[in-house]
Amino acid sequence: MIPADAKPSMQGAFQSILATCNSDGTPNITSVSQVWYVDESHVAVSFQFFNKTVANLRDNPHAAIRLFDPTGKDHWGLDVKFVRAETEGTVFDQMEMQLEAIASMSGMQDVFKLRGAHIYEVLRIERLPLIKT
Amino acid sequence: MPAINEDVIAFLRSRPIAMLCTRDRENHPDAHESFIAEVTTDRVICLVPEHLAGRLPQNALDNGDAALLISRSPGDHRSVQLKGKITDLEQARFRAEFAPAVEPLLPMFTAYMPHGAARAMLDRMTRQPVFRVQLDVTQVFDQTPGPQAGRPIAGGAE
């Protein structure tokens, strides 16, 4: 389901956006350092600070992700559903390694710390060209 | 007490690209790239490109619940989240009147992204149909990465 064209947007060049909503209808939106390709129908999002996001996901597993293509030409819009949190294993280890690199490049070594890899099922993914043709 | 203090207003005016979040009646969220055109102590006017608006028109009409994220990234990652209600949505049209305000931002954007991408970012705000969104702000949160992320600046507990 996730096209190969979308994978460069998951290499950590730019922050991504994660939107959630609690059960009373209040939306919440936050930046995330990593959206990691897991398989053709799942991505993992780095869990670092977002307590409100975690609380919202307990109420309502539906979320939206925006990815930014490193070329600056496209966004990718994803509708996703939270599946589980992982704190060990291959995906977690790979994300932790990449996050250390991102933190080093952005001077955030003392701030960015991976607390979990949140696995989401991708329900829909859409390329959003930034310039309307 | 105003929801948006002077410090946050200055930050919003220095960082006009933002992400707007709305939700549908099933509480499914959606995110929309937006450009901050005007800021007052309790209100933000955003422009959202029509072709990136997704479910914005329906969501605004259905409930109006919204959150707006402004982040200085790349940079020091300072981030602020505003929450409130969309109280007005003008239909999408070309808004050339905003061009004089947008064009001077090109050097700021080229400082952290390729020139072509920065140019495209400005063009899509002035040369494509955009919705004008009025967000009445009731809550403001510090969203800067770190242990203080989620700290309320105004309007209630996170």
C-alpha cells in the first residue's frame, strides 16, 4: 500500500506531523522526529514526549500523519490507526540509531530520546503535490 | 486575559507556516498546511491551499474544533500549539492581496530549505486558491521538544 515514492519522506530529513483527537473531539497536533517504514501497510512513529498524543490514542486510535518529501515538491497524507507500542526489537533499535543521528545533526542530543516505537496501520496514503497542476 | 500573549504573537508572526488540525464527526483528525496571515490576542487568520485542504471545509462546518502547530524547525525547535474553534471559513479563491506580505519571507525560507522549495511554498499561498480560516483561540501550549512539552501558556491544563 505504501508506494516506494513515499519512502524518502521517511528518512528523517524533515520532521513529520502527527494529528490525533480525544474522545470529546479536541484535536491535538505535534511534530515528530521520525516516521519509519515498517512494511507495506505499517509505519512506526517515534514516541519521545507526546503525553497528550498517548492519552488521545488510548481514547481514539485514529490519527493523521503528514510527511514532507526531501525535494520539497510533495507532502504525503496518511490516515492511520494505532496498533501497539514497542520498546525493544528490530524496529525500535533501528529507529533509536537513526534518532541519535538526527539529534546529533540538529544539536538536540540532550533532548531527543526514543521512549517507544508506535506502530500504526496505514489505512490510506495520498500524495499531496504542493503545487496544484 | 488574552489567550495569546505578546511573546507568542511575535513568534507566530516570525514563523508563518503552520499545520492546522481539524476533525470529522467520527473524531478522525486531518492535517492541513497553512499560512498565518494575521494574528491578534485571541484570533489567528490562516490561509489553506484548496488542493491541500482535505476534509477542512466539512470539518469546519460540522464542528470547527481545531489545533494549530507552529514550529521553528529546523532551528531551535521552539513550538507552540493553539487550540480553539474555527468560527469563519471563506471559500477558496486567489488572494493576491497577501502577496506583498508573503514575498519578503523568501530569504527566511531559503535559509533552511532549497530555493525551489521555498519559492514553491510562497507560490502556493499566493498563486493558488486558498481558504481563509478564522481560528478563535482559547488555549495555548508550549510544544517545544523536551520535558516541558505540553505546558499550558494560556487557557487550561493539557
